[in-house]
Amino acid sequence: MPPRTAPGAAWRDATPNGSMRSPEPASGGWRRAARRGGRAAGWLLGLAALALVAQQAWVRRAQWQPLWQRLDAADIALALALCLAMQVAFGLAWHLFAHGRWVRGQVYADQLRWGQSLPAKYLPGKIWQGVARSALYAGERRAALTFVLFVREQLLSLGIGAAIAALAAPAALSPRAGLAFQLALLAFAVAVSAAALWRRAPAAVAARLPTALAGWNQGLPARAVLARVWLLQWLAYAAMCAAFAVLVRGFGLELELARSSAALCLAGLAGVLAVLVPAGLGVREAGLFWCLAPLVGAGNAAMLALAWRLAITAGEAAFAAASFALGALRRR
């Protein structure tokens, strides 16, 4: 069955448990107001953080402007190609997660659905990509099952990101604090990975799960499949770190791969944990600036953070646009 290319109202209004929003009683008005306020706060927080990083780049522009002359078209093209390769690897991992095996006739369709769900990352709140994914699979399975797989996928991805972030402590920390920080990141990586692979929750726990996670005990692939999913996600992270390293090298900056990758993944982790901020906008840039400023200078760090935002967003936008366009052609 070809993927939906324009989820429309189902994409906007579907809840994680697959039902449409039902009218709330008058007493729920404050909850709606709180949600709207939280979304507005997320946008404001993200934009404020982004503005601060941009301000740092602007006042120190004399430091990084000469570096732009070193960046050539080949570096930009390679960085964007690696960003697209990252999305392909994540899409393949999702295909295995969704079906529990390689299904030749579904690989392309699942890649399109992965791309079509990407724009939902830019809505305040981290669940909307899962809501979009559930809507795109609504004709094949219960939305709750798709949403549970999405949550498991995100937890597994968080574990990989935290493990990479633990490769090097932020330079702003003292050696002792840095070591403690790395150990905490490793513990977090183990915890979220274990949660992602937790096959069956006890009945007492399952009964208390939110409605959106009611299908937690269903649909987890076999261990061999999970190992392939995990490897594909590692491949996606490797492509992402390589894309950032290409930008660093293209600007002529000296930065160890382990440090640049750790900084990138730590900033990404901060963006994910900033729940109300859409796509971690501003939070990721602020985190990357904090990690890199002691290593390459404040101006260069701010410029790199903004350049990476442009690169990763361009890659996601291109992949999403291609997914919608190819999906529309496939339906004809």
C-alpha cells in the first residue's frame, strides 16, 4: 500500500493513541491554555538561545569571516550528502523496527514515510513526529503500536547519542567534573538503551502506562533484528558526525574528531531534552557553542553552531521535500 503523502487533518489532529481529539469539558480549558503557553514558551526559549548565539557570532565576526573563504562548494556538497545519508540510514533502521525484517516491497515506502514525518520535529513538543508517523501508518496498524515503536526507536537513538557524547568531556569542565560528566552520560546511555529494549513491562507497570504507550508489550522485533537496527542507527550517527567534521575541516579549524563528535551529540541531547523547544532550535546551538568555545574561540564556535543548523536543516528539508514529491508521483 503506497504511503500517504498528505496526512492533512489526520496529521494535525491525531493523538498518539490513534484517536481524534474529542471535545474537552470546560474544566479542561486551563489545560489547553497551559499547552498553548508551553508551546509559546518553547518557541521563545529556542529563539532567545538562537539569538544569543547569533549575537556572539556577530560581535566576533572578524574572527570567523576569513574562514568562509576557505570553505568551497565541494565541502558544502559533501556535508549535505552525509546529512542525507544519515536520514537514509535512520529510515532503514525504522523499516526494520516497523516490520521486524526486511520487506523488499516496503523499504522504499518506509523511507518516504520517514521523510514525511520529519517536518513534525519543528512543532513544539517531542511527540509530534511520533504522532505524524502514527497517522502515516494508520491504514496498516493501530496507531498506538506505531507510536510505541517510535518511542523505542527514539530511546535507542538517545542511548547512542549519549554514548558518543561521553567520548570527550566538555573543555569548560575541570578534569574531575569532566570525568563525572562522562560517567553520567554513559549511565544515561545504558539506562535509555535498556528501556528501549525492555521487551515486556510487568503487569503492574503496564497498567499504569499512558494510553499512548498501552501497546508497549507488543511488536518488539527479535534480538537479531534489534542488533541490525542498532548498527544502522550507529551508521546514521557516524554520517552526522562526519558531516560536521567536514564543515570543521572546510573552515580550516583544528578539532579532534572525538571532541567534535562528542560536542555535537551532547548538543543534540540537550535539544531533545528541551521538551518544549521545536527541533531543539537554539538549544542545540547554545550547547554546541558552550562545548566548542574553549577549543576554537567564541566567534568560531558560534559560527560553527549556526553553520551546522543550516546544514542539518537543509538536509532534513531536502529529504522531506523529496519524500513528499516522490510519494505524490508514486500514487499516480
